[in-house]
Amino acid sequence: MADSISTDIAQVVSDVLGTTRQEAKTIGQLEAALLSLFPASDAEEWDKTGLLAGDPHNEITGIAIGLDATSEAVQKASDVGANVLLTHHPAFIEPPQQFGPQSSRCYGSASVVWEAISQGIALLNIHTALDVSPLAARVLPTMLGLQLESILAPINEAGNKGYGQLCSCEFDSPLKLSQLAARCLSVFGCLPRVYGPASSNIERIVTCTGSASNLVENCIKEHIDCLICGEVRYHTALDAQSAGLSIIELGHDVSELPLCAVLAQVCVSTGVAEDQVYLLDQNNTWWTPDAVRQ
């Protein structure tokens, strides 16, 4: 992630949290601090939130932070001396039938959990509770130079938590869809998939990390010009395009990797030393033949 983006996210966290610091010396104290900011009650019912595996009484030796809990992430955490792997996505939603090492033909979450426990690394995650938070709502708009106005689909009466960020554009108008897509390419360093005429004029914009298919109907009802999101189902995108809603699809991971920097800054705000917080590089999970992701 570019230094300028990390600086922007650090400023977002500072603006939202202020200078309040919570003391977190143990894994359990870290979990409590995170859940005070991102309550489990805000998460989707199907989600896993908080400590998934590990001893909450253990003192923190280091925190490795990534988007996904993978075997590689567990190993990297071990390599830097971290005993916490904090991720956005949980290691699993539905538990596997058995846990074991990869040598026993277990794979995915079955081996990840086994390896983490074997190496004394706690698995902790904040997923949809982070997605709907006021902190996450500021991330994409800030990175893209958009002005956050409101939450499209709020989950609380105050209207400051929920899905989709309704934004206005601070660029010179009229802004074309092609220009906004180029801006996304410049900021994220990855070619987006774009639905809609390149010459379309764009004024009202909604941003959303991760999957945004459930927001398309809201966007159409609110006469949004463009939805910038992690991913959307193909036929949903086709229907949206026919209804006049353009979509810029960044890629699920591309849209959510900046949330790892948010979690890193939040950990520092809990009193964990900066040199104990390690942001893992998971920016190259996939690639395309015509481009190399930077």
C-alpha cells in the first residue's frame, strides 16, 4: 500500500477515534478493545467475530495483520514473532469437519487453525462489524478523493453505521465514468471491471468494500450514477446497467485490503507498540497475464 494511502488512513483513524488509548497487553484485552469499537452486535448473524482460536490470557508478543487467515499468513506471523494473527475475514464461517496439518490432506481453514494453534498464534478477526463501522465508511471515499455525505443502508437510528457510502465528487465536473475508472486504477494499482458507457456523466457515487450486490437496488432507487465496490454478481451488474447505474468493480480483496491498515492503526491506539504491529503483504494473491499488480 502506498505511503500516502497509509497516511490518509492513519488520519481517518485519528479523526474518528481521537487520542483515546485503551491498554491492551493480553490477547483478551486486545479483543475487548476491538469489540468496544466494532461490537459483535453490529456484525451479521452468520459471521464470526472476535477471538476464534487462542488463549485470551496470553500476553501479546506481536500482531500480524492481514485480510485473510491463510497458512502463509500464520507462518509469516510466526517468523516475525507475533502470537496474534488479526484478519478482516475469519478463518472460517462454517467450521470444517476436522482440523489437521496439510500433511494429513487437510487444507484451507482446517489446516490454518491447526497450524495457528500448533505455533501458539491466536486467530482474531473483525469482519462485518468493521464493514459497517464509521471508520470503514471513511476509507474508500478518502482514498478516492470523494466527499462522504451519508450511509446508503444504515443499520442504526443515528445513521452512521451501515453499508454503502453516499458520496459527492470533488473533481472538476462534469466527471466522466472513464475518468472515475482511471482514478480507481491510479489509486489501487489494479485494473477494475467497469459496467456502463465510458462517456456517462457521474455526480452521485456510492462506495462499498467487498460484495455489494445487495446494494444495487438501493442505488437505483436513490438515482445513484455509479457504484464503486469490491464485487457484484454478473447478472446483477447487467440489470443495474440497464437501469442506468454504472458499476466500477475493484475486486473483493482490492477494496478491502485498506481495512487492514485501519486495523493496524486501531491496534496502535490500544497501546500496542508500533514495532509490534506487522502489516502483512497480501496484495498479490492473484494476477493477470497482461499486468502485474503493484
